[in-house]
Amino acid sequence: MRADAAAGAGPGTIAPVVTGLGVAAPNGLGTEAFWEATVQGRSGIARITRFDPAQYPARLAGEVKDFRPAEHLPSRLVPQTDHMTRLALVAAEEALADSGADLSALDELELGVVTAAGSGGFEFAHRELEKLWSKGPEHVSAYQSFAWFYAVNSGQISIRHNLRGPSGVLVTDQAGGLDALAQARRQFRKGAALVVTGGVDGSLCPWGWVAQLTTGHVSTAEDPDAAFLPFSGQARGFVPGEGGAILVLEREPRPGRRPYGRIAGYAATFDPKPGIGRPPGLSRAIELALTDAGVRPGEVDVVFADAAGVPDLDCSEAAALRAVFGPRGVPVTAPKTMTGRLYSGGSALDLATALLSIKHDLVPPTVNVAEPLEEYALDLVTEARSTRVDTALVLARGHGGFNAAVVLRAPG
């Protein structure tokens, strides 16, 4: 359900709770390290180290630092997985442990996995294609048959944890993490007991990098502190990154454990064809998600913005926020300025960050942006702000016209 639709509105709506989080981000591997860095405004954006970027016009990215797969995964998994999938497996492990769920006590056919993907295992595929070109087909890994595939994270998480219930993958670029959450939410109507969801993405290799540069939206700035400045007069594009977050959803909290929050509302829309005069669909997605959640605009405590860092996209997002909340009507933040845009992992990471904001009553900052353009009329949070956070709205847009919005509420 994509165009002008709210998923779950009406009778029988289930608002599952988030009981576990796992994070792999450029400014922190693991939820605790990520949250500490984010609150303190520490960025993970720097010059690319995984390959030599000198010949490319853009050279900055958000890389997950000091990640050594052998320290986290069985040796048999390392040769058959892409870097992206290794990060996803580690995040899923953390999320399941954090949830405290005893999977062995649950029916494996009621345990599902729904993730989002932007590209698949591009780094693995690039390496194997290079072998094909330079050495011949006999040197290509047999694991190439699945390691590149955009559904591989769902598959590997499912296999590793024996989650044999409903599974799937959503491919809607940056909106994917929110769309995957909505699809996971739907599975509870069909009897699911627990669903692992979210998104972890990354294609920081020459093949993936060239593909990303074709959009014309990647920042070519050399200074990490001046490269990704959404809603600013100096906005000139975004910085890509890798990583994301995995969440564990359950129908209701278990006795003695307080969940992070509840998935109260969701909606998705699709932008009209350019040049036909119809407005973008983001404001409609916001309105539908609020309606789905039964929440009035004045009840929203913070918005986690899509924050494209591209002037026309920033302008349209600011207009959508003004249309729903009024000028400076709600605090807005974009902590992705510390990680870069992580494609399908980006909105999943925003979900995790919003849930941590609810837990700690603290809104993390949008770093490096002194203040937004005056005409945007945004209350942009540029320094960590202590405030009561009971309701958070997370927005995401994907390349090509995807819009998604999720309303999160405190568990109560």
C-alpha cells in the first residue's frame, strides 16, 4: 500500500511496541555508543577510507568505524556475506538481546523478519565482478548468487535466529526503513508474535559510489563540517553513509519490561509526476499518519526530518511542515547530519533515535547548521534540547518520489 494510504487505520488496528534496538552507525557501533555520540554532537562523517576516493568528485562518507566482523560473527558467515549484511546481523543480534525475548519459547512460524534495502551487497558484488573480469569465472565466489541480493539481510537474519514466520523486504530508498516497519506492523494482524524489522544499508565501494553520484545530490565539499547542511542557505547536497538500525516489535510488552515506545501511526504517499502542477505528497503523508495514530498536530513533540540537504527538497519539506504545524510550530531535528544519509538504513536509524529521545526526554541536535533559512520558518534543534517527548514523528523520502511518515508514542 503506497499511494495516499495510511496502513492500519480503522477497526482492528494494532499498535505493536518496540522492545529491542540494535544500531550500527558511523558515529557509534551499538545503541549506547551511538546515543552518547549523537547527544554530544559527534559526527562520523570523514574522508572515505574503504577505497581511494581521489578520482571522484565526492570524497566524504559516513563509515562505520572499527568494525571487525570476526569479533562479532562466526567464521563461516564472514566469507559469504557483504559488509552491509554483517552490520545488519550484528544490529539484529543486539536488538534481540535487548528485547529479552526467549525465542525458543515461541512458535518459530510466528517470528518474522521484514527489512528494507536500497541496493543490496554491492561491495561483495563489486569484488566478485572484478575477479570475473580479471581472472575468469572459476574465481568467482559461489556466495555471489545471494550475497548481492537486496533481500539478503532478511534472509540471513531469519536463518541465524530461526525466524520462520512472515518475511520480506521493501525497496523504497530512504523511505524503506519506515515502510518496512509498517509491513512488520501488518504481520501482527495475521498472528505474528514478534517481528524483527528496520534497515541496514551501505554500498561504499567504487561501483556503488558511481551509482550514488549519478543523482547529482551528493555533496562535493571537502570539509566534513560543511558538507551536509540541511535547511541551511549553504545546503549543496548530502553525504552518503552506511549502517542503520534493527528493531524488535512485539504485540504487547512483557511483564516487568518497559518497551521503548509504540508504533501508533503510519502513512505513505507518492509524489506526482514532475511538471504537472500537483504538490508533493509529504504533507499528505504526515496528515494521514497523524490520523492513523489519532494524534493532533499540537500533540507532536518533535519531528525527525528527512533533511535531504538539497535546496529544493529542503524547501518542499519545510513547506509541508508549515502546512501541518504552522510556522515554527514544532521542534525539528536531523541528527543524520552526524552520519550522512544511509539510504534504507537512514529512516530506520531515525526511528531508533526517536525512540531513544522518548526514553530520555531529549532531542538530539542537527549539527553544523547554525540556523535554518528564515523563509523556512522552522524551529530547528541545533543543540541537544531537554524536553518532554511523548510523541515523535519520523519522516523519510526516497529517490523517485516515495514519502513515508511514522508516529511513535511513549509506551504509557
